[in-house]
Amino acid sequence: MDKFIQVKEEFEKLSNPHKAKEMSAYMRNRFKFYGIHTPLRRKAYKPVISTDKKCGVIDWEFLDMCWNDEHREFHYIVADYLVDLHKYIKYEDISKIEKYVRSNQWWDTIDGLYRIFGFLGLTDKRINALMLKWSTDEDFWVRRIAIEHQLGRKDKTDTDLLKKIIANNFGSTEFFINKAIGWSLRDYSKTNPAWVSDFIKRHRNSLHSLSIREGSKYIKPKDAGVCYY
């Protein structure tokens, strides 16, 4: 409770009504904001995250209080906190994190939370099966988590898993899904452009044009024509 009150008091000091209105409008008025720029926002709760990181213990009660607050800045705390303390997250904690994935949804928090599953998947292969399951979920935000969770893995990317997850979303007309597919392909193309080029070539008729455009952004002609599977 003390941590929550401490951060709330800091947020109220830093609040900017004019900026809050702009931020809310940018998010289609889905959430209420204090109107705090990212650097100042993170500085306000850095001591809380640093203290818990040193202790190596995740304060789920604090995170739940943040998530239940109406202000979007508190939701950002949850994502930042969990990413910073990802080494202390266990597979058994997923049920706690999933409620954050399935509520207060929009691209900003989803694109913060996916990294937690990416980190955990590098040490616990049970995440692979979960992400494959999530890639067919009725909730497209959950599917977006599955599609994006390997971003940044470079040569540690499980291409078979990536291929299956994307294939499970062929034919989608949802912008946020097709954008995520494009990002996942574009990101891996920095490591293995020939694989991505081949994947796009093979599945051009199944991929949305947005996914192809995003995924091909860094592909050069010399990378085409290589068969990987």
C-alpha cells in the first residue's frame, strides 16, 4: 500500500491536465492519463522497482493495485516492473500476468508485456506450447503477444515456432495482427534475411499486404531465392 501511495503522490505532483487530454485522445479516449512524459514517469517509480529488484521478490499486490487504477501511467508501471524483474518470474506466475494481458487492452501495454514471455521462453520451453495455443486465441491481443514474443531474439529465434504462429493467423483482417506479423518478420530479417524472404515468397498468397510490406522492409534482392524448408 505504501509503495502505491508513494507513486500516486509523485504522479499527482507531475500531472499535466493539458498533456493528459492529448495523451487520452491519442489512445482514442480509452484511458485516463495524468499527462506525464515517459522519462519523468519512469523516474517517479524507479526507486520502487530498484528496491524490489535488489530483493529479488515480485510484489504482485502492488502490481494489482497499479493495474486496477484508472490512470494509464499505472498500467505502464506493471509492464516496466515485470520486464525489469523478469529473472524472478516463473512459469507458475503466468496466470497472474495473463490477467494483465486480457484486461485494459491496447497496443501500448500489450507491446510492453510480450517481452516477459520472450524472456521466460528462453529458459522454460513450456512457453512455446503456450504461445502456440495463444496464437489461436479468440482475443486478437492475446494472439499479438504470441506473434511478437520472439522479437529481439536474433539467432535464438525458434523459426519453426514462428512459422506455426504466423500460419495460425493467415487470413486475418485485423490491423494489429497483420502489423505484428510484419514486425516479427522484419525483426528476424535483420538476422536471417534469406529465411524471411523465402517465407514471404512461399506464403505470399496467405500473408496480408501489410505484413509483406513490413516484413520486406530490410530485404535486399540478393537475399531472395534461398530455400530453407
